[in-house]
Amino acid sequence: MFYDGQYFMNIELKYDILYDKLIYKPMGNKSFLNIELIKNKIDSFSFQNHRFINAGLIEENKGLVSRTFGGYF
């Protein structure tokens, strides 16, 4: 996952398809926590060998796609 310009690997994530939210699940003693990640800081993430890119960050014709176009593809 690329989050706020940083690359994180081997972390457990859940994706809430209904609310279009990415959830981080810490391992170890804090495994009971679920942390909702800030959407506009998520550049991309991988889930079961599929890569998802934040649609709000796609460059098109040297400009950004409207932020109203949300979600991941």
C-alpha cells in the first residue's frame, strides 16, 4: 500500500465496498482495533494480487480528474 507517499507492505487490510473505505487491521496485541485510513492519502493498495489505484489521483491531460469521481479501480 502507498499511503501519504510511504510504501507499506505485509499489512492486513479490509475494504468496505459499501462505504468505499479502506480499513487497516493491526496485528499482535492491538488486533481488536480497526483503523479507517484517510482516503485522500491512499495512493494505491493491493488485495489478493489485484492493484487498486485511488481514482481521485489519476492524471488526465496533465490535470487531475475531478475529486468528485471517487473510489478505486
